[in-house]
Amino acid sequence: MNIGLYFGSFNPIHIGHLIIANHILNETDLQKIWFVVSPQNPFKPSSTLLNEYDRLHLVQKAIAATDAFKAVDIEFSLPKPSYSVHTLAYLKDKYPNYTFHIIMGSDSFQNLRQWKNAEVIIANYPLLVYRRPGFDILDDYGAKLQVLQAPLLEISATHIRELVQAGKSIKYLVPENVEEEISTNRFFRKPQSK
């Protein structure tokens, strides 16, 4: 089975993530896309992160209606910060009959050399790279690469968190059930000062 691994903090998951995942499912021979929720990305400060179980829950809510999508928490039990190379080794061992492809934006692809054991990833895993404005795709890695023109929206999780903190609407930026969860649980709101 061909599985696409979409790694991310998903802090929170938003419409942009879902549009890209759906487009990649349509344009490739993947059977499923697994949203791998990273508890702690080595390149991002953990202070702005919602609890990983809450982020996983929001991803599960967002993708519940799509059978080909799955929320995965395997990095929760692996050492932190989360390194993709460790996750991939774990998955390969656990699911030897699956072929895993890594989904990433061209911005991440440009930074691939900074990833831990990047050469192992490049040598062993096909990469599905979607274009992001301002980040050219220059493959001087010799990667097994498929470049995709995914529809891009200028939506960022950072902007969504800022809107929530400002008490503004995030309608249409995230799925409706995700918006409800964020509101009900008061996710991303600044703690009240005493």
C-alpha cells in the first residue's frame, strides 16, 4: 500500500492543509494519507504549541469524513524532539509491506539538508513536494522526487492563533467542527492575568 506521510505540528490544522492533502491524493497513486502529528518539531519553539493530544484531536475532527485520511500519533511515544528519520525507521519496521512517501512543501524541501540524517531519507523514501511561492525546487540531492502544483491558500496556523487571541473569527479558515472545538475549549487564548 502506498501511504503519504504528512508531517506537521498542525497547531491548528486548517483548510490549507486539507486542500493540499486532498490534491495530492487526487494527483498521485497514494491510497492513504497519514497526518503525523509532531509533538515537538526541532525547528519550532514548543512554547507556542497546543498540547499534542489536543492537536491530534483537532486533526481527527478535521479529517473524520475522509476515509483515505488518518491521524497518527506515533511520534508521541518516540524521543523528543521528533526527527522524521526516527519516525520513518519505526514505521518501516512496523509496516514492512507499506511504501511510505513524504509530503512536504518546497520550503521544507529547500531545508532538507538541515534535517537529521537527511541522506538516509533522500536515499530511501520518495518525496512528494508541492510548490510554495518564493521557494524554488532545485533537486541537487538526487531525491526520488515528484513535484506537484497544489492549490495554495495564504493561510497560516500562526495567523489563526493570532485571530483567536484577538477574539476574531476563524470561520472558513478551519473546518467548522475544528472551529467549534477551539472555541469551546478556549484553545490558543492567552491565560487571563490576575
